Amino acid sequence: MKIISSTHLKELDKYTIANEPITSIDLMERAAHELTRTIMRRWDASFHIVVFAGPGNNGGDALAVARLLSQQNYRVEVFLFNTKGKLSEECQINLNRLKECGSIYFTEVSTKFDPPVRFRSQQAIKRRVCCCSEIYQCFQVTGSSHRYSLGINGRRQYL
């Protein structure tokens, strides 16, 4: 798998938007459909999916994937980290779409993140929490980068 820097990815997005008749939100939706298909090939709808999203366009991607998975009867939980109270335009659009779904457990973290008890186990505290898929969404918590799993066999996988 080729890893693309965020700068290069932004350039590719700008190029696609400029050279194809597609808006940024539609490009985001296209990417979300592809990631959703990839997740569905790897895990069936019996798996519990937990999505951690930030306030920018990556968070918008995550919210779109959560919505699409929910529409495919996956049990989805979403934590949106919005400590500054400002979302990117695309993230806000996808948050509105997500809320229209109605079947997703949603928490917006606007101040201090107090993880649910299931994320406070000794296993989770002792080790870095990593995503078990090929695609990672990271954010900063108390000065260190953490990655969270999508889940395996109805449980989260902590690596």
C-alpha cells in the first residue's frame, strides 16, 4: 500500500475537483463509498463499529463512512471531537446527514474526553490503541497519538 502525505493528498483532491466535474463534498462521498465497501468486505454487519472523528475534512470522511455503514445495518458508534466548536463545511454537511440517519449512537466531545468505561480497561490503558484496518485516523490525546480500532468479533481490538 502506498502512503501519501497529507500535503500530496490535498493536491490530488484539488486536482480532481479542478479537472473533473465534481464538488469537494461529492468527492468525499465517493471516497466514503469506497472505504465502506472495503470495510464491508473485511467485516460483516455483526461487527460493532466505533468511529472517532475530528472536526476537519478527515472527520467528514469518517462521519460519511459511519452513515453508510449504518445504512448497511452495521451497529455504529461515533465520537466527534470538536473542542473548538468549529467544523469544516464538509464535516458539518456529513454531521447533518449522519443525524438524519437516526440509528447511530453519537457523542460530540466538546470539552474533556471522558472515555466510556469499556475504553478504560487495563488493556486499553497499558497499550496504545491501534486501528486494525489498513486505514488510520489519528488524533492527539494528552500529547500522544492514538489510533482506535474498528472492531473484531463485536469487540474492539487493542494492539
